[in-house]
Amino acid sequence: MLEKEKLVKSESIFEGRVIRVKLDTVEVVQNGNITTRELVEHPGGVAIVAINDEGKICLVRQYRRPFDEIMLEIPAGKLEWGEDHRECGIRELREETGYSAKEFVYLGEFYVTPGFCNEKIHIYLATELVLGEKDLDENEFTESCEYTFDELVDMIMNNEIKDAKTVIGIMKAREYLNRKNK
Amino acid sequence: MLEKEKLVKSESIFEGRVIRVKLDTVEVVQNGNITTRELVEHPGGVAIVAINDEGKICLVRQYRRPFDEIMLEIPAGKLEWGEDHRECGIRELREETGYSAKEFVYLGEFYVTPGFCNEKIHIYLATELVLGEKDLDENEFTESCEYTFDELVDMIMNNEIKDAKTVIGIMKAREYLNRKNK
């Protein structure tokens, strides 16, 4: 039978700029066992599938420290704790690509790794783009590039694109547009 | 210009059963700035899209502490540090659903949240299933259920399914089978 676990005690391990780490002691209700759960708290983020007038999607290449790798991703950013995700998405798209969008449609949220982390990422589809100026953070360096849906789905299936929000954003946006245009 | 960051110093913050937390000090090569990066290390996991003889996909409902929520997910498990992901996938499918698969096809890997965490999840497509006995861990409780691809894609688009590995597994498996059957 499925039951929620009961929290016995919560210990704060680390408070960073991006994440907080906690060690919770819980009771497993079904058998009365006491065990611990490691938790990473994160404010969540927003990722944007932005399609330009040629039908191409805007992506950014950037360095990612955990893999020591340069990765290809859709534009995205971290929420401030409590920030509205639509406002954040509009800001991040402009900062990372220079684009503003006249149409900004919500495609839902996903949980990146619900076993130990509470990070949610919200996805938006941005169309009718108007180009302005980029505005990156001081220690943020990116390169912009553009691909068609067909190219991106091939890159997902060939395992060239590995970032979860990019795979989910592209696949959901394609399905959304296929259903809309039927 | 894109450059990898240079590691200056790495401090261990926490060593848990599931995750390790580190605080790296790095040099941003482009401007010489020194900054810190919070890192969560995770051994990675395997998730399985298992299709039974009726064409339905096997899912499990389970409690997830970070959201205090019962979630619908494809079967999955954590790798032991250094474990072969194919072996892990075969074992986890059997433990969580009781199924063994005669066909076990690799659909690639994804990075759950590459901004701060090095967790990779490998995805397999399992078909020609043979039912045996489940074998859950002591503090693991799940409920099995089955859905068609059409039902699952509707649930993804309606935001009823939020788990990243489940969204990616279903969308990649459907695309793989569509291309194969063309």
C-alpha cells in the first residue's frame, strides 16, 4: 500500500547560493522503520523553446562544471526563491538570446530527479520573436545557434543532445504544435 | 568565447548514501574571475520503458520525499558506483515489476540537471516480457499500472506526468518505434 512517509527530524547540512542540502529522518509508515532521506532543495527554473520566423529553434552552447563539458541547451534560468516563472522566462530569454516574444505559451513543468531533489523546471514556447540586446551575467559565457525541429529530434535520438530540459522542451513543443495544426 | 573553467580548489561538504556534495572554487578563464560552483555528485541511474504483449507500458506509483507526493514513473533504479547500466536495468525491471525482457535496447542517456549535478540516467526499451516475482527493497513500496503510448503522451501533455525520466523515456521510445516501423 502507498503511504506518505512521516518526518521525524530534519537536519540542515549546507546552505549555498544555488542549493540547500538537508538530511531528513523519516518513519516508513507501512513497516514502522526509521530511515534517512538525503534532500537537495533548489528554487527551480524556467526553460524556453523559442522559434524564430524561419521556424528554427534558438539554442545556446555553454560550459557545465559538473560534466566539465560544453553542452547544447535551450535558453533557461534559475528562479529567484518565490519568483513568478513567466516573468523569469521572459527575462532569461532576453538575457541569453536577446529575443523578446509576442506569444509566450506555458507547456507545463517537470521534476528533474524526484528521488532526492525538489527542482521543478517550467517550460514555455516563445514565438513571434523580436531581436534586442543580450545581457549575460558577469561569469556567464554562451554561444547562440539555431536548428530546425527535425534536426533537433535527430540529435536527441542520436544522443547528441543530453540535457533533460532540452529533450523535454523540444519533444513537448513539437507535440503541442502537431496537435494545434491538426 | 567558450572555455572550460579551471579548478582552483575542491572542498567536500557532505558524503551521503546517495549523493556527495562539493564546493569547487574555479577560475573563469575568459575574465580571470574566481568564483565557486556547488556540485552534487550522484552515481547515475537506469530507467526502463517496458512494453507488454498488449502494447501497454509498465509504470509504478511511488512516494517521493522531496515533493511529499505519490508520483507515476517508469521503473528505474540507482546504479552502484561503477556498475554496468545494462545489468542494473535488467535487475531493476525485475525487482520493481517482476518482468524479464528478451529484447533490451539502449535508447541513450540524459543529464537530469547539468547546472549543478552530474547525474546521468540511461534509458532502455524492454520488450518480449516474461513475468516472474517482484523483489522490492525493504523500505520501498510501489503500485504497478499499465497505460498505452497514446494515454501516456496525453498525460505528459496535460502535465499529469512530471517525472523527467518518464517523459523522456516515453517520448524517445515512441519516436524510436515510429522510425523503426516506417
